[in-house]
Amino acid sequence: MAITLENVGIAVRDLDETVAFFTDLGLTVVGQDTVSGDWADTAVGLDGNHARIAMLQTPDGHGRLELFEYIHPDAIETEPTLPNEIGMHRVAFQVDDIDAALAIAARHGCVPLRGVANYQDVYKLSYLRGPSGIIVMLAQDLRKR
């Protein structure tokens, strides 16, 4: 059976704020909509499902994020996950310049959890807390200098 990754879906507190963050990092909005109805209830498993959604894509066209802001039922606030918790962990992006990417993130009030790590002079890596508490990993491949 052939299988490909379609997208990673993330519920967010503020769709516009989150779209701005990820588009500033270099993703492109490929579609936005408001969804509801029987098909949405069935697909998601929530009665009365009504959400604003945005599909974003990486510049290479291979990675997609589907962001959704619930109108109904009400979104449930939870504590942001920690890196060692079971479940959805993080979304990771390879960037050409981690310092430039971190500067963009900082303009959105998002800073590294601890700093920038150097893994054996192969990668520079940093985790940061993005909009709605999303953990975002940025990685720069140092072999591509």
C-alpha cells in the first residue's frame, strides 16, 4: 500500500496570529475556509463541528500544516505540552539560517525554550514555543554552508 503524509493538523487559539507566524517563517497559505456540516461532524467526530481552517505549505511543496480555530464546540484550553510528554510533540522545520528564523519568531513573541544547541557541528537546533503553545523545532544543517 502506498502512503504519503497529507498534513499535520493543529488546533489554535487565534488562526490569524498563527498563520502570520508560519507565513513569516516562509510557509505559504494554499487555502482557507470555514467548515461545518454533517461531513465535518463525521470526519472529525464532533457534533456541531464548525471551524475556520487554513492550509499552509512549505516552499518545497512537501510539508503541509492544517491549522484550525474552533467556532463550535468551544475550544478547550490545555497546558502547553512539554517535550517529554506523550502525544503530539512538535512540528520541525529545516531552515537555511537559524538566527534569521529565530529573529522572525521573536517578532511574534516566540523565543527559544533554552537556547540554540550545536549537535556535533552537524546541526544547530532550537525548540521554541509558538502561537497557541505549539512547540516548533528549527534546525539548520551546518553541512550546507
